[in-house]
Amino acid sequence: MKSDIYKGQNPLELPLYTVTDASNFLHIPLGTVKNWTMGRRYKIKAGQSSFKPIVPVQQGKLSFLQLIEVHILRALRKVHQVKIDSVRKAIRYAEKELNIERLLLSKELLASGGDLFVERYGKLISLNKSGQIALKEILKDYLERVDRNAQDIPIRLYPYVSHESNENRQIVIDPRISFGYPTLRGTGIKTSVIVSRIDAGESVEEVAADYELDAGQVKSAVVYEQTYKQAA
């Protein structure tokens, strides 16, 4: 009988990740993650103003579902025309008019890789035709990296590794495995453990043999970890 490490709590909602973890795992600058999740105050001529968080967190930690929201928010921000104020407007509209509490997690974003999102919220975010096409493609790419259960709730995330396609996803973040830290898919082996052994002087072949992996899996772990170290 398996022990319940989460003691009956929903692992999708537990505060598992620091903002630094989120920055590292998603390869997003730390300052950006802090702004999106914790907000910030800044000076203006009249005194001070504030940037309110879009994905508010408690005590500086994100749940897995909030990690997904940041992942999707990054996709929206990769289209230049989709500004933060426009994203806020779309979220508020979804909440007030459509009773969608968390738009960035909603299956509304699933339809045809973002088609429904653009159709329903396109005017709110002021996209021109080229911006709509770009947004659909970017959303599709990001949404395909999220696995959902039968209730359309995100349960697994495949973060980006620079050399791989959506069809060849080697790294996974699953809150039920290794306390939600990035692992090699299907193994439960943390990418950080793989890289620590490489950094200690072992060869790719030695590490692969020890864990019964192929060299490609080990290299994916190394590339993934190196990418976020360079971005930090």
C-alpha cells in the first residue's frame, strides 16, 4: 500500500514551488515571475503606484496549477501585441461575464490551439490578423505541453528543452512525482540529480548505464538544467 505523502491534500493546489523554482523550471526571468505572482511597487511623478499580480501567490510559493498559469501567461506575452493590461481585461471579462474563475487554466484555451480564445477575447486584447495567427500558433505549442485529466484539469507539464519538439518531450513536471520537481519522463529521476553527477565528472555514458537510460535522455536533462542556469 502506497503512503500518501500529501496527507489527503490535492497536490495540484499545494504551494510546492518558490518563485525561483518557477523561474528556473519554466526558463522565465526571475523578475518577471515575481512581477506576475507577487506584484511590485514603483515610483511615478505623483508618488507611487503598483503593479498588481496576475497569478497571486501566498507566501511567495506557487502551486502546480499556478505554475501552469505562468506557463500559459508566458505564451500570451510572447505575442508583442498582447500586453499585460489586455490580459487582465480578458481575465476580468471571463470572470464577470462567463463565470470562468481561472481563464489561464480554462478549457476555453484548448479549442483548436487558441482559436476560441482569439474569437472570444480578440477584441479585448486588440489583436490584428497577423497577431491572431501568431497567438494561435504560440498557444497551441504551449497548450500541447500540458496534459489534462478527464475533467480538463492540468495534471502534468512538459517544460521546454531547446533541442526537442512537442513530439519528443523528455522532461516532465508532475506534482505527484518527486515532489513536483522536473524529472525524466517515465523514470521519476530528477534532472538535477543527473546533472549533479555529470558536474562531478562522470560521463554521459556512465550515468546512462547506472540509471538504465539512453544517452539522449541524459543529454536532455543536461540541456534543460543548463538552460535555466544561463537564464538565472
